Amino acid sequence: MIQLHKPVSRVTTKPFGHYKRPIVITLVPGTDTRDELIAMRLKGTRELFLGRVADLYRMMALWHANKVAAAKRAARKEGIPWRRPKREFQRQNGAAKQGLNMVLKFWILT
């Protein structure tokens, strides 16, 4: 992995929602007294939304845990063991991970 020493910006490939503009994502390195930040804005605008990378990770982990709990609850309600729905859940959520791995490998190679 490459350490984050300077801000890195990337633009998404698809436009976001009804705004019909791509999102510009910037990773800002931290210092001894400041955490790493992630900044997002719509392309062509100046309004910037900032957040700490650690906070974003925590929120994404919470969202994932909520999705797993909902899938377990639905399986329990249908009266089937969690093993079977778990495989389907992992298959659905694993496709995104595989795509992300391919993108990360591409970034590392370029």
C-alpha cells in the first residue's frame, strides 16, 4: 500500500442522483495532531462535505452490521436456518467487494 502524503482527488464515473453531476472525492492526509479526512463535493460546485476517515469506516461497519441483522431477522421470521441465507447475503455483498478489489489492484498497478 502507498502511504497518503498529499491530497488525492478522484471523480466518480456516474452522475449522482438528480444533480446529474459526478462526485469529486478527496483524501486529505493527517498529521500528528489531525486525523485523515475525506472530502466530497459535486463537480462544478464549491460546497464541500468533510469527514474523518475513521468516522466513515465506523458508519460503514454499522450499516453492514444492520444489514446482516436484518437478513438474520428475516431468515428467523421465515423459520429457516441462517446458514442458507448467509451464503446468499455474502454472495450479494461479495460482488461489490470483488469489484472493489479489482479497482484497487488497477490503482496500485498504475
